[in-house]
Amino acid sequence: MKKVIFTVMAFALLSVNFMQAQEQTPKEDFKRWQVRVRGVGVIPEEQASIGTIGGDVRITNTFIPELDFTYFFTKNIAAELILGTTKHSTNTVGSDISAIGGPTNVNIDLGSVYLLPPTLTVQYHFLQEAQTPFKPYVGAGLNYTIFYNAKSGGTVQGVDYKNTIGYAAQAGFDLMLDDRFFINLDLKRLFLSTDVTVDASNLAPGLSIPAAVDINPWLVGFGFGMKF
């Protein structure tokens, strides 16, 4: 019986000590989630190495809505998932199709394609403890770009784009309106390349044109967000 009482008393003492230690350890009290809605200008810095017919590539700029979610592991370190999809029209520039009876310098319409590049970045947020509404951050990460709903236009038979993994770099700032809502300005660069195969068998039997294309878009975003 004495052993039981001693064990209960020892356990109670350890429990009290543990609870006191927990109370003395300050808990991090901050909002760990935030969500933003942005309008984003997508500006490719494209170039290509095109087989068979040579030339370069042009990809149109576009403007899209974007949604992102951020989770803060600490007050300074966070991860952000960025979601948005873009549609671009494409064409070759200065291609030589004299081998099939065409001109030596021509732009070929390659139709349009949608890109879905979900991007995950790890960020460092500055001035989180400072009494200032200006909260800058930098980030880096990866994106996986999915090409879908490709339309070949009226010149070639078809265009196939290979899905690809790329890198992302990011910088921006949140301007706090209060402790929950804020304005955001964000600049990202995606380092994105893909292999493209153009089916031009309608122009010459069996003609397939390979191309290695660097897209490397800048994404310039402005929007609003909320912490929770």
C-alpha cells in the first residue's frame, strides 16, 4: 500500500512539474494560414531551338486570376502553393520551309495551348515582429507544368507539348491593412522548358518537327489577402 501511495504521489509531483514547465514555455501565438487572390500578368521570355525548319518561337503575354495558400511554420518561414492557369498563342518566327516549296523566311501559326503550372515555394518573411505594415518576403521552389487543350491552328496537323518540372524564384511584400487583411504585390520567375513536337504531315508526308522551347515567364501579381 505504501508503494502505491508513493507511486501516486511521485506521479502527481511529476505532473505538476510538467504543467508548470508548460506554462512557463511561451506559446507562439500568430495566424498560421493566409490566402490571397491576385491578378497576374504572365510575360514569357521565350526562345527555341527548332529542328528541320529552324527559326525561333513567339508566345503571347496574358493576364489571369491566381489563387494561393500560405502556411507559416514559424513567424518567418512559410510555404506557399500557387494555383492558376494560362492560355497562350504560339508561332514560329523566321522558319525556312523551302524544302516543301514554301518561303525561306516565314512565321508559322502553331495555334494555342493552356498551361497549368502549380508552384510550391518556401519563403522567408521579413519584419514580422516589427511595428510596420510593410512585410517583404523572398521565396524559391518548384513547379510542375501541365500543357493541355492544345489547338494546332490552321497550318499544321497537331502540336504536342511535354509536361515538365521547373524552378521558381519569388519576391514581394504584403502591406497590412489591419491584423488580418492586406494588399499584396508579388513578382515570380518560372524557369520552364519543354520539348515540343509539331506534326506537319499535312504539309509533307511524315514531316515531324522537334523543338526545345524555353518559356521562362515573369509573373507580376497584385491582389488582396487574409490571414487566419
